[in-house]
Amino acid sequence: MLLIDCPYCGPRSEIEFRCGGESHVQRPGPHDAASDEQWADYLFYRHNPKGEHRERWLHMAGCGQWFNVARDTVTHKITAIYRMGETIDAGAGS
């Protein structure tokens, strides 16, 4: 079980959270200029790396806020947690 340090509420058990998938996915646009291939990439394709990865998490049983987590998909070690709109250094996450 992971102990996730919510940037709004502090450390909580993993069961209070839901993973929302890969973070920092950019919507193509403007919408009338994006190709079908660009929309398909945006809607259906995500990276699934072995190693460090950036993910969105939702604190469902707490504050209800979304935030980002840099987590190793092999060891589940969390290397960074940061609020939406913030960034972390290039050495953390993919």
C-alpha cells in the first residue's frame, strides 16, 4: 500500500485516491485545425513506461483535488508530488 502525501491534506493511505492516468497530456488545437490522427493520439494513446512516470491522482475520499505524482512503475516509489499547474525539475518523471 502506498502512502501518498496529498499536497492539500498531507499523508494519506492509497485507498483514498484514484489514479487518473498520464499527466501533462496536451489537447490538440485549435479544434478545427487538428487532424483525426492528432485527436486519436490525444484520446486513446498514452505512454506506459517501465520506470519513472508522471501521473494525475484524485484525492476522492479527502479534499477532492487533482494533483500530479512522479512515480516509478516498477518499484512504486514516489519521487515527487506537485499541484496541477506546477512543474518539477527535468530529472524527475518522464
